[in-house]
Amino acid sequence: MATTDDDVLHVHPDRLLPADPTLRPLARELYESVKDLPIISPHGHVPPQWLADDEPFADPTSLLISPDHYINRLLHASGVDLADLGAGGRELTPEQSRRAFHLLCEHWKVYRGTPMKFWFESVLSDVFGIALVPSERTADEIYDRITAAIATPEFRPRALYQRFGIEFLATTDDPADDLRHHAKLAADETWTGTVAPTLRPDKYLEPATPAWNSLVDTLGQVAGVDTGTYAGWVEAMENRRAFFKAHGAVSSDHSHRDARAERLDDAEAQRLYARARAGEITPTEGDTLRRHFVFQQARMASEDGLVMTMHPGVVRNHHTPTLDAHGADVGADIPMAVEFSEALKPVLSAFGTAPNFQLVLFTIDETVYSRELAPLAGFYPSVYVGAPWWFIDEAEGIKRYRRSITGSAGFSRTSGFIDDTRAFLSIPARHDMNRRIDSAFLAELVADHRLTMAEALDSAYDLVVTQPRKAFKL
């Protein structure tokens, strides 16, 4: 293909740094100090099997498009069928894979101004050395060059893990998972990285859902406990938490429609549990029991030391036909308003000053950053404000986050960056984006004489390394 000037991808070294000539040199110095620091990724969705088996990636689409619901949702909004992208685990033929990649490139214009453009262009340029703008003209050449690259040893999952400078990578795992891929990595003397499981028990905490009873049966089977009673459920969950911790887990992850966690007395918990097991529980009763289950997860966290992360306030699977056709996690989840202060008061009254309890709070509802999350983290030693996430882990969202919380919580009560991604190759791009924006924010504080450059450099390091290690007890 004969390229034109319009086909050439220009990835500027100062992208996302301030345009102000006073601020840019300051931001550039701060960014240079952190850009090559190791990546700590304490929450994400990369399949551990990729690293355990270390097999070559199959094709560009299944690597870069199918698992990335950030990419898929905008294509869907532009009229592309999710089935044509391999969403929901659908396998594509080689011809279909190439066609899916064409669909992305043909619609590249829709990503202007989005973080996906930054991430994808960084992957093309920094990972593959491809300086081509995605378009209908360039799609085949990009696809072919990526295909050739991923067939080489340098692009195996473990080689990329080392190349990316990843120090710690957490996966997200079902409580009933046998964690065999994590065990395989731990037993491999040639493996020098750290990949830890994360307990995600949401499905087992929603007793009014149709699948709950069968899930709880499975939970009892893998734990070797009779989950016919509420006490059995508690014992089984404690068993699985211990199993995960023994396999390197440092946290559990929770996402429900609201943040409330409130303890019931034992008799009421047993009564509602029995109704749930009998299939008779109402939705209102189910919410009540679920909130008690979440409280019990906090109680367990205060005892076993697993960090508890919460990101409530999402309408899951907003479009039922999409859920039916493709399953969950394909981009159809929509944010909603959420309240934290009253919802978490029972948990924080019980465990907020307990020395072994740590709670990291994420939200897509930006209205609560300055009103609730920063003040909570500014008082409770157990609480950290999670990084901008999902719909707001983009340039302006990260800037708003820093401006909203820093006055009340400073930098020391934050979690460090969370990439929360299924797209393995985008991990360094996402962390790089955050480091650039945080450097820009710190540069403003230096220019305003609110920080010295020495303090800003120290803070820049803390945001990348110290805070995630502290918030997740690494």
C-alpha cells in the first residue's frame, strides 16, 4: 500500500501535557521521572491462562478488539453488530477476524477525543512500531503486521509482561474457581512475575436472582461445606477466601447496585436465607439479605486482611436483548447515581478503624467525589479513594478526579491507578496516560507555589508506586 501523509500516525511525545509554556517543562520533568517506573495493576481482567500457558495470541481481533468492551460499545453505537466483533467469546473465522478489524478501522473517526484513541494508537506505535492511522486504506497492512508480530516469541504473553515492566498483575476470579492457572504460574521456576487472583463473589451475594441457588450449591461443593443453611454459606465463603489468600490474593472485589452494607441479627439472616434457598425470597428481601452478605464480606476482610474494593452504582446489562445474545461484559452497563456516606456507615462504624481492614471505593458517579469519597478517606484510616474508572478513566475525568478530591484527601488517601482492563496490550498505554495527566496536575501545583518541585517529584513517584502498594497491601 502506498501511504500518504494522512496515513501516517503522529504520536506526540508531549501528548496530554499542558499546552501552557510555563507548565509544560514542569510537567515534562515530572513525567520523565515516572514514565519508566514499574506497572502495578491491582485490579483487572486479563485471563491468567494467557500467562500460565504462554501460547501465541491467535489474531489481532481476539487480542485487541473482542475482549475490550470500551472499543466494542462505540462500534455498536455506530451500528456494528457485536457478533461481528467476537463479543461475548464468540469465535471468529480468519476471514471474520479480518473483517472485524476492518470495521474498527473504518469507524476510527468515532474514537476522536476518547481515551480509546490514545490507548490504541499507543499500542500501535509503542508495542508494534506501526505508524499508521487506522482507516479503510490501512486496515489490511496493520492487521498483517500485527499478525506477523504476534507469531514471534517476543510477543508471547510472558515476554510482553516483562517488556511492559509489570511488577504486579491481579486477575478477577469466581469464588468457585480452582485457580489452577495461578497455581501453574506459582510452580513454574522460569516465571518471575506476580499474578494474583482476586475474589469476585457478587453472584453469590444476590439471593433474589434465578441462578443463586445453583451457585450456592457449587460454592458448597468446592468448599466441602453444606450450604443449605446460612451458617454453611458463611463457612463456605470464609473457606474460599482463605483458599484465594493462600494462592496470593490481596483483595476481594464487589459491585452491586448500591453501596449499602448492613448487618442483620442471626435469626433474621437465617430466616431470609431459608426463604432464598426455598426460592421464595422477594426482591426487597433479596436486597436486605445481599446487604447483610456484603457486611459479612467486610467482617471477613477485617479478619483475613484481604483489601475490600467496592464499585457500586451500575445498571448492569442495560439492553436485555444484548445480554441474551452475547452475555454480560460487552459494553452495555450504564452508570447510575449512588450514595456512600449513609450506606457505608454500618460497615465503617464496625470496622472503619480496625487495623486489618482496608476499603477502596470506586465510583462512576462523579458527584460524590468531593461530597463523600474524599471526606470519608480524609477521616477513616481504612478508606482509600479509588482511581477514575471505566467511563471516567479518560483525560478530563482524571483531571476532575484530582481537582475534586485532593483538597480533602490529598494524595496519600488514594489507590494509585487502576486499569481494570481485559485488553492486555493496552495496560502500559493506560498507565502512561494516567502518569501524564497526574504530572500535568502536579505541575500546576508547582507553578502555583503550592508544592516545590522536590515535593511534586516525590508525589509523582508515590502515585505510581507507593499508593497502590499501600492501598492493596503489596
